[in-house]
Amino acid sequence: MNVPAAWYLVLAALLFGVGCFGFLTRRSAIIMFMCIELMLNAVNLTFVSFARTLSDVGGQVSVFFVMVVAAAEVTVGLGIVVAVFRRRTSTSVDELSELKG
Amino acid sequence: MTLHVPAINYLALLPFLLVTAAALKLLMLTALMRRRIATSLATWTAVVAGLAVLGTTLVQWYELDRYGSSVTAAGAIVYDPFGVLMTAGIAVSLILAVLNGHDWQRREGIVGAEYQMLVLLAAGGAILMAQANDLIIVFLGLEILSIALYCLIAFNRRRQASAESAMKYFLLGGFAAAIFIYGVALTYGATGTTNLTNIAYFLGSNHLLHPGLLLAGGGLMLVAFVFKVEAAPFHFWAPDVYEGEPTPLSGAHASIVWAGAFAALVRIMVVALGSQQSTWRPLFFGLIVASIATGALLTIQQSNAKRLLAYASVTQSGFVLLGIWAGTASGVAATTFYVVTYGPVVLATFAIVGLVSGPGDSDHALTRYQGLSRRNPWLAASLAVLLLSQLGVPFTTGFDAKFGVLAATLDAGNVWGAVVAMMGAAVAAFAYLRWTTTLYADVDETLAPLVVPWATRVVVGFGVLTTVVVGVDPGLITSISSHATLLFQ
């Protein structure tokens, strides 16, 4: 079965849109964080689809860089989330009221 | 079977390698030593690394003068005078930011090398962005810079505001990074490459029938950069993060991050997408007007020194974008001059802000500056000079920098851009002048004199000297920045 590459690109765009929408509407730090990861994986799918249609290995290599960076971001991000919410019961960003602006 | 390894010019990469090596040295020492290592050892390591980078850029500058610019590491890194000058600017900011941090650690009673290590890594990321010739390298530089910053912003564990601002910056920064890399992926789909030179070549020799992908890709990348350089409409994080993070870091934010992000933005817009100038110029114009107007109008309403400076840097970003809008050789030179000279000024300003706030680093109300001239006349005079420089008073670098970008804008035929910028500067002047008069306000109570530690003295002295000496005779730096050309412009 031949699937047009455009389908993958549309799927990736939809995933990116879902991540974007989730980031802007959800209020739990962990879920906002997962939405960013969803967006990054949509980017990976886009890279791989383009790399196949262009027959170019560069796009596939880029995926590894994105994955490594995403992993590094998770490490630091979770550390910050834990540091902020250690003394609190929920991870809602609406409770962060030290800095109003 | 043999493997083909691309040739690497190690001299071109030496600045990045030096700061990373210094950061790794501090990291290993911290991990292996039984006791916490002394702050002064860490500070000196970072300062020596910064001076070594400055020496390297000097050698590079003369080598480039003789042999010309080139690309290295399979075209991923570009070795040209623009990158070298930006690297030198970042190295100066690195040294000053580390010295700021040294006194801050003394005041807060924090011992250790983590601050210096992370600032070194952040500077390494910024240097990589200034030398990048590939969108993936830009992304890597951006993330090295940003991840180090996330840790640094949360550095002060005793202040809840520090961790909260780190969280705010982390979530929005991660969001911006995802948007940036999606823009990279779409640009890759439209042009078949992530290499900036090849993108420029492709767009110069092909006519895109369906430019939608490229438009979306370029637009998304621009959004991410607008976020990083704190230009409107994506500046809303700046005042909160500036207020929450440790004060020496606010200075690093407005110098190191700024320099790296603007350098990469110049490369993407002027080199890679230079042929699409007619498309992105209106967008830039909107960003410039929004940044200068919102920055100026919100600056004058602030009663907190760090929030005021955060909004002020939104306005300054608008001015720098004006130079990129022009996109000409003189526009790029003016942008370079602006970014390189703004670093020492803003770091010196934040050094004084941190000192006046005292231990705890939390009270930055402008009322604390009342009668500063009685507590320490030299410090008050220095702060006055630094504020006037940011305002753009003649005989300071602020004036020359603003004059440069405005001249480039007018040359490129954008009269309205220049008019809006002048009006914005005039409005923002009110905030700076009010702050300056506060320094000399009369107070009834007797105030304790303010002692300035040596590191802060060095930073403030350097900032004031730079702004006045270069401001009175800008010839040298102007000629250097007009020689700081981009490869493939």
C-alpha cells in the first residue's frame, strides 16, 4: 500500500496543534510539559517524512538531535517542577502567585 | 572501507571549546572534591577562560583579515568576522556576569562553583549560536544556552520567586524551542536542507511555486526568536523572570542571551532568507513598533528597578530589530555595535541594582535609591551615567548605537520606523530620568554608607569606562563592527 507523504505531514501538523492547544489551555505543569514533548515528537515525524520524500539523510539525523535535547530538557524541567511544588499539594501553575505581572 | 571525516578548523571552534572545557573542569572538581570548592577559584577559572576566548578572537580576527572567511565542519560552522566579534562581546559579558555573581554569592553566603559553571555553559551556547551556519546547530546552541539558564534562574533555593520564575521561563522556553524546531522542519521540507548557505543558494536559484511551507517555517522560527530576545508581543515573561531570578543573572539575560539570539537571528534572516526580504520586512516592522511602543509605555509605569530594566530591554530589542530590518551591511554593523556595547552597560547596571538591594536580593523598589548619592557618590554617579547611556544621551555608547540603527533604517527608506523609534526613546527617557533624579533626592534620615566590593567595582568601572570612552570616540568600535561582515551576505 502506498501512503502519500502528505498524510504523515498532516498527522504531524495535527499532533503539533494538539500539543500547542494543550499547552495553552491546561493548567497542570506536568501536562503542559507533556504537551511540549508531543510537539517535539510531531516535529520528529515531520523531519522523517521530509527526509523520505527528499531522499536525504540530514532530516533523519536531525531527529536524533531533537530527541537528545528533549531528554535533557526533561531532566532539568522535572527538577524545577519538583523544586517548586515540594511544599504544595497540586502542580497547577495558577497557584504560582509570588510574581504577579 | 574508509570513512570520510569532514575537515574541522579547530581555531574557529576554540572559543566554544575553551568555555566548555572550563565548565567541565568546574563540574568535575565539584563532583570529585570532598569539600565544596571555593567561590574565588571558580570565579578565576571562568575569568581566565573568558580572557582566553578574548585572546583567541584577537588571533582569529587577524587571521580572517589575511585569509578571509570560510565554513568548517561540513559547512555547519561559519568562521567570519561577524561571528568573531559577537564571540568577543559574549566573552566580555561572560567575565562581567561571573564577577557580578561572585559578589552576589558572597552577599547570599552561597559557596560553590555551580553558578560559574552554568554561566560558562550558557556563554558556550551563545557562542555556538553566533557561529552557526546550520539550523540544527542554532537549535543546539539555543538549547545549551536555555537549559543552563533554567538551572541558573532557579539557583536561589531560599527564594520561592526564583523557582517560580524558573518554571515560568522553562515552560515558555520549552514551548518556544518546540515552535522553533517545527519551523526548522518546515523550512527543511521547503528547501531540502537545514544549512543556511544552502538555503540561501536554493532560494536564490529556484522560484517557489508554493511558498506556504517556507512562509510557515520562517514565521515559526521568527516567533521563537522574538520570544528569546524579549521583543513584543512575546515579552510578557520578561519582567517576572527578571524580578525572580538572581540579579547577576538578569544582567546575563540582557547581554549573553541577547547577543547569541540576535547573532543567530541576523544569520537566519539576512543570510538564509535574505532573498525573501520583501516578505519578512513588514512582519519585522510590526514587531519593532510593538516592542518600542509597549516597552516604552510600560517602562514608565514601573516602581521596581528590575521590572523597569526588563521593559527597557523590550524597547532596546525593538531598536536592534530595526538594524536587522534594514538588512544592509550598515544595518548589520549597527546591530553588532548595539549588541556588543549594550552588554557591559546593562551588566554594570545590574551590578549596582544587586548591590543596592543587599542580602536577600528581593527588594528592588526604586525608593531604595533615594539619596544614593549621599551613601556613595561614586556609585550614584556611575549609575546615572549608565542610565543616561541606556537612554541614548550623546557622548555615550547608547547614543551611537541608536544613531547607527536609525541611520541604517533611514538609508533603507523606512522613515516611519525611525519616527516611531525616536518617539519611543523619548517616552522611555522619562523613566530613566526619574530614576536618575531619585539618586540625588534629598532625604532627612542619615543613611549608612554603601561599601562596594572589588568585583562589583571592576564591573561598574568597566561598564562606565566603556560607555563614556567608546561614546566620546566611537571610531574604533564602529570601524571594527563595520568590518565584522557576514560570510555570504
